[in-house]
Amino acid sequence: MQDTYVFYQGKIVKESEVQISIRSKAFNYGLGCFEGIRAYWDEEAQQLYVFRLKEHFERLQESCKALYMNLPYTVEELCQWTVELLRKNNFKTTVYIRPVAFKGSDHLFPTLFDDDNRVLIYCQPMGKFAGKDAFRAAISSWRRISDTMLPPRTKATAAYLNSALASLEALQNGYDEAILLTKDGYVCEGPGENIFLVKKGKLVTPSPADDILEGITRDTVMTLAKEELGMEVVERSVGRTELYSAQEVFFSGTAMEVTAVVEVDNRKIADGQSGEVCKKIKELFFDVALGKNPKYAHYCTPVYEK
Ligand code: PMP
């Protein structure tokens, strides 16, 4: 990996200059939370657009609140630092941005009761998730964390062990991705993405009460389906076998973008090809993310001054 510029402790510095203690609570216990943001490179316009930047930092702030951490910067300051960091790195490609808010203290025990809350932001080029256009998925034997165990609607670092175990199992069993059920057995989401079904022409997705992370891409998909495709969107609990009989299944997420799920538990979804709704939403999504749809210009933060 190149020695990129990163944001750490209020400054932009080279990644190789950052030192974080091996004793930190973040390293030892995963005490912290993070975000994943994409910035899309428009070759034609020679412009980089950060997608829904403010909403990501608002969610980071909500994650911090749930973890009893005070973010040392405002959402506006974090948005400005991110734009400055991207400029400093002079990226001319699609980029993944990773802000991390964490407990830097090296006090031995995993207490959240201290004020050593640090913010690190780093970024790197990122293409298509896993290089794939369609995914074969399987229901995981690991259940998604519930709100009575770890707050699932935050991007708490420690919670990603649950995601990692589910992904590991899926890959070891020859699938591309896992689908986790809630503790009550309803469909929840993928390890790092939300899930949608097309059923009788309606777009269906698990509701926030079913322990999902309320994805920013999910919100974008629901908006585009309603506004641009005139579809009815239903947020409700979804049974496992509803996936098998769905007209379409697809994932949404910052890294995953909008990608078809063509098989679940070795059952083909419809004809086993990427469906029409997924294709249309994907097209609309990229148009919006690349700043080409004026109606959604407020979703895009341009990085370079023109
Ligand atoms: N669920 C989980 C568990 C995730 O980690 C992510 C990725 N942030 C998502 C859903 C999708 O959220 P978003 O669209 O905001 O990236």
C-alpha cells in the first residue's frame, strides 16, 4: 500500500507517521466505531464526488453517542477534513473513505468511561466489491447481533467479528456472501450490506426493528424506487423462505453498491439472472453518484475546485 495522506488528531499527515499504542482499547477490545464512504470519480468532468458525506458523519456521530464517546469534531468539520484529505491525495479514481473513531487510551480494561476519543480518516482506491456483478449467497449459521447484545444500528468496530464469521463460513462453503438472520429467525442483512426483495412488484426490505444497520445506500435505493420507478416500498419482517420465491433479491451498501443476488441456499432466484428492478436501480444509482442527476445533486459533494 502506498504511503497516502491520512487525517489523524486534527492534522493531515503521512500514514507512516501515525503511531497508535499496542495497548490501546481500540486495538485490544475493538472499542470504537467507523464509517465507510465512497467518492466517485467522473472521468468526463474530471471531478470526484463524495456520496452522501454528511449523512455518513451524522451516522458516525450516532454510533459514538450509543458507545458513550464524544466526537472531538463536528459533522461539518469532519466533512471539510475529508474533502481536504481527498484533495491532498489527489485521487483521480473511485475511492473508499474510512473514518474511524476510537478509544486511544491504553488503560488495561475495556471501559468506555474516559475521554480519549480519537479520529482517524484514511482512504484508498476501490472498484467493484469482490469484482463481481452477481452474488451466490447462503443463510449463515451465525445470527446477526441483536440490540440487546451490541447496538446493531451503529457501525461499532467490535460488531464486525459477527460479520467476519458469517463471511468466512459462506466463503468456506463455496458461496460469495452470507445472509444473516435475526435472533428471531427473520432475514436481516449481509455482513456489510442491506438486502432487498422484489415480491409481487413491490420492493420489500427488512425493517429497522429487525436489527439492521440503516444503510445510506438502502435509503438511496428506497428513494429511487419510490421517486423514479414509482414502486411501493415495504419495510417489514421477512421470512427466510420468502427469499427463495422472490422475483428478485439484491444487496445494497457503500462497498457493495447495488448488486444482484442470483442464488440463495442453492436455489436460483427466478431465472438465476440479475433482475430488471435491480438493473434499473443500479443504473439510476450510478447516475446519481456521478453527479449526473440534478434532482439528487445534494447527495454529491464535489472535491476539486473548478
Ligand atoms: N449493513 C452492515 C452491517 C454494514 O456494515 C453496511 C455497510 N456500511 C451496510 C449494511 C450498508 O450500509 P451503507 O449503505 O450505509 O454502506
